[in-house]
Amino acid sequence: MKPGNKDKSAVNKIINELNEGVEHLDAGVERSLRQARAHALQQADKRRNFFSPSGRQWVPAASGLAALFLVFLTVGLWLHGSAPPSLQTTPSEIDYLDIIVDGDNPDLYQDIEFYQWLAHEDQSG
């Protein structure tokens, strides 16, 4: 909703009257307003110091600790061999994998225990 000329003139009139009222304040009211403003600015400075970059004195220390932790973690993993154990498969496991992947003979699954026994006998005898 756009303000019309009447609204603009009313707003300007209110602003002018408020400005004139401020110019004619007595000394006691003016002093208490200055004190309230100074107090509000002090509170704002305290709050701003915590959130401002100059007030964050703990950031460099926390960053240093994080970097130190990463160095210890890297060195520890490097010294203890961080590589995962490799997958070691026996030839019979590879054969089973070929049977499963090919899917040519589903009848072999019915006699899988026989083929396992046969492989075991072949290895022992």
C-alpha cells in the first residue's frame, strides 16, 4: 500500500513536532535521556565485544588445538598402519563368486554341500 500525499504530509508534520519538542526539553529530562543513552551504548559495546572478531580471543587457541589434534591423529594412523586389511580370498571362494555372478547353473545351489565336501576332500587327499 503506497502512502498518499495526505500520509506523507501527516508523517512530516509529526516529525517536525517531535523535533521541536526535543529542542525544548528541560535540563532534568535531557540529563536522564543522556544517561539512558550512555547506559544503552555501554551494554551494546559489551554485547558486541563478545560477538565481534576482536572479542573472540579463544578462536586462535581453539584453532591451534584442532590443528594439533589433526597432527596427532595423522601421525598415529600413519605409524599404526591405517590401511584396512586387504581382502584375501581363497580359490574356492573365487569359484563360488563366479558361480553366483554367472547365474548359469542354479541347479548347483541344490547340491552345494556336496561340492563343498568334494572341495574339502580334494584339498585333504
